[in-house]
Amino acid sequence: MTATLVDLETIAPAKVIDARGAACPGPLLEAKKGMSTVAVGAVIEILSTDPITKTDIAAWSAKVGHEFLGSLAADGYDRVFVIRRK
Amino acid sequence: MADTEKLVFMVTHGPAAPELATIPFVMAAAALASDVQVVMGFQADGVELVHAGVADTVEAPAFPPLAKLLADVRELGGLLLVCGPCVKSRGIGVEDLVAGAEIVAAARFVVEITSATNSLVY
């Protein structure tokens, strides 16, 4: 199920990963590291100035079995949300 | 057949082609982050990239520095295999390589490639 825009705005992530300024694959690697620090079922939020990160994290989530919730545009960066599912 | 996927990245370009030298490391890091086993095979000028200190000098526009990517690949468990004749012809000894790099010959590459899910040559 895809979360709505309102859902994303109200999410309180267990961890926020600031990958702003990092080039590919930096945000992905930071997400990988950050995911291991939260409990299954928890949400991580990745901040990225690379516009490709949101589609890359979506692909990665599908590959490894996490749940990509979506992304929000912020001031010059994206906020990307994923639930740890394993 | 094993459930674990494995990708082999053959790296044949060195510091003179920074983008082609960097992209296989990007792919390898992303694969490792996706729970895919990775073997990086270095041949021809590609062996220069695992000559200690050389990665510090390579950075392609819009990509992370190669030294950072090399560190990521090593930290995530990527295997670094280096062509024996290629290092010999360049006067590079095993003591000159980055930690964890292993000098091998053709048969080892054949074993890794034939047992991989897929192989890519850069």
C-alpha cells in the first residue's frame, strides 16, 4: 500500500539519515547502514539532495525486502521514507 | 543452485579513465548494499586502482572519490582479485596492493565468473 502525502508528513521516523551532498551511491549506503540500527517495523527517513535517490531507494527497498513509503520534496532536497521489513 | 546472488565486475581501466574506473565501484557498492555478493576482478590498467595510494588520486565528476568507494566495497565485504601477470608487468608486488587484495590467475577468474549470477566488464 502506498502512503499518502498526509501520511508521510505525519510520520515520526526512528532514524533520520542526513545524506545531503552525497553522490550516488552514498545515500543508498547510508540507508543500508541506518536500516541496521532500527527495529523491524520502524521507519527511516533519508535526506538527499540527489534527485535520483528516491527512485534508487525505491528499487533497493523492493530488492532487499523493505517497504518504500514514498518521498516528500523539501527545500532543495528530498525526504525519503522506508519501513524496515526484515 | 545457491540462493545468494553474485556479481562479478571486471575492471580494466585505470586512473587515466576516472569515470570508467569509478563506475564499477559504484555498482559494486550498490550490489553489496542489496545483499548481493561481489567479486571485483582487476586486469590490465585496472590493477592500478588497487595499487595502494592510487585510489586517492582518482575522482570522476559527480561521483564520490574512488578512495571512499574502495573503502565502502571493502567494508561491505567485496572480494578484490588482481590479475597476476598484469601486476607483474607493471612492477607491482603483493606488498604494494591495498589490504585484502589477492593476486590470482586466469583460472580463478573463470571460477568466479562461471559461478556468478552475472558478470560485467568495465
